Amino acid sequence: MKKFTLALVLIAIAVFTNQAFSMEKRPAAKNTTTTKAAAEVLKISGRVSGSSWSKSTITVSTSSGSSLVISVDKNTLISKAKKLINMTDIRNGNYVTVSYEVKKGVNIAKSITVEDRSLSVPTKSRR
């Protein structure tokens, strides 16, 4: 009878111990879904050759002759001389540097910096 009781106790210990280990927290399974990579920020510099206030877009033309339509949204930071300005303050002929992302095929500006560059060539002063 002692052997039977001992065997029963050992089996009970084995069962309860196994249950305790199985209830232990296990590391979460790795997420197998792929996450989208962060959008790449691109940059373009050139002259403003057009704008549409109703569509919130500007067209930037580079010195190489290419042009790019950039959309402006509520998150776009627009500055000139380190001061924030509005989109309506941007004029055709202004030299701009634009940081933008391409989202669903649309170029969306993150920031637009209007630079103080005149269109005319400076003249030499006479003495």
C-alpha cells in the first residue's frame, strides 16, 4: 500500500508541476505581418513657376528644366527669413527649397523655405 500511495503522490506532483509550467507566461509570437517602411523625404530646389490656391499646389521648376507639382496641406511648414508665412505669400519667381514625400502618387510638402534671391543680376557700383 505504501508503494501505491507513493506512486500516487509522485503522479500528482508531476501533474500539478506540469500544469504550473504550462500556465507560465510564454513570449509573444513574433508579428509576421510586414510593416510599411517610413516614407522617404525628398528635396527639390528651384523657382516657383505656377500655383493654384484652390488646389493648394505650387509648381517648382529646376535649373535643369524639369518641373514638379507639389501639394501643400495643413501640416506643411512654410517659412521665409526664419519666419512662418502663408502659402498665399509665395509668388511666382520665388526661389524655394521643398522637402516632400510621395504618398499615393502625390507629392506632399513637409516644408517649404522661400529664399531671398533676386531675379536680377547685381550691378557693379562706380567710384
